[in-house]
Amino acid sequence: MLVPSPQEGGLCKQWWLVPFDFQKLKDILFSWQTGMSEHNAWNAVFWCNHDQPRVVSRFGDKGEYWKLSAKMLGTVIHCLHGTPYIYQGEETGMTPLGFSSLDQYRDVESINHFHILRGCGLHEDSAYDILRVQSRNNSRTPMQWDGSKTGDFSAAVPWIEMNPNHTAINAASQIDDPDSVFVAHYQKLIALRKQYDVTANGDFAPLDSGHPSILAYTRRTAGETLVVVNNFYRRETE
């Protein structure tokens, strides 16, 4: 049973917004990858699932660099040691919807926490800001297959609203686009793992693990070396 702590804000702080800690993210990834590689172990590698906000909004960019960041984040996962998983819509760069009214939410946890946050004295606008980042509903909007009214997800009214940007971000629009997130990158990443043994069986080693903008690593076998360099920020860097 969870009870609020008057000293720390209890349940309120469970959903508090905190700044993105890039170094902590790298430390966690590198720790798992190094340990798995050293002990000949294997695990699942993924960014997204139905309980987590979509990765392009968490660690990427929903604006000018949306496409580039979606591709970059796919690269990070598919070149790691382990089995990469793609959550529905991740391969097309789907973004969270960001509801503005409580009746749009379907997740009981999100609805309950909205009331908890309000009970802690948080302004309604701030509570919605937190839900737009933390709510599980952010990753549960219907798959955006095409730009039709319901995204070709169903002929019926979906259980939760479609993201309005489904008219621009959808699978159908990317199939014939040679520069799309799906065709230009995810399909090639999958092919890369099938073509080169190093992506599946190579050892893992971090590169410049303290760099403020770059997440980089190498994969090596006796005959192949793969160098993976990913810039998580908008600025050019060295």
C-alpha cells in the first residue's frame, strides 16, 4: 500500500517532471551492454512499449529534427548487443498526442494522478503538462496506417483518439518515400543486422562515454568492426 509522504510529497513526486539526464541514460545503457557482452549473455533492447512515452518525444525532437532524431534513435537500438524490439509506430516516427482534457484520457492511472497532483496544490495547466509527458496514453493512440479519418486502424470509432498528425505521419505515406523514417532507415537497419554478423555477435565497448552530446560505441568480431555514433542534440559537435 502506498501512502503519501509529507516530507517528500509522496505520490505527487512520482510523476514530477525532471530534466533529461543524458549522462545517466548512457551510463545505464553502457552498463547493461558491457555486462551482457562480457558474460556472453543476451537480452531485449528497446526504447518503447505501451507503458512508456514515445521515444521521439522523450529523447528526440518533435519539431525541426523530428525525422533525423527518429532515425538516430532507431540506430542506437538496432546496433546494440541483443534483440531489438520495435513498438508499433516507432518505425514511422509516431509522436504522442498530448491531450488537453481529462475526458480524453482512458488510462485509470493517469486520471487518478491528475486528481492527486491537483490535490497536492498543482495548477490544472501544470498537471496537464505532466500528463502530456508521463501518461501511458501517450503511446497507446491507434497505429497510423494512413491519413484517413481513423488512420485505417478500424472502420469503427477508436477506443482512444487518433493523433491529428496521422495525416502527415503514417505508414502509407512512407512506403514510397526514399527518405522516410521507415524506408530509408528502419528497413535498412533490419537488413544490416541480417547482413553483418558483428551486429548480432560482436563485442560491445563504449566510446568517449563522458561526451556531453554523443552516444557512441563499437561492436567487434575477429573480422568486422562497427562504429556507431549518435548525436542527441541539435548542435554540431566533435
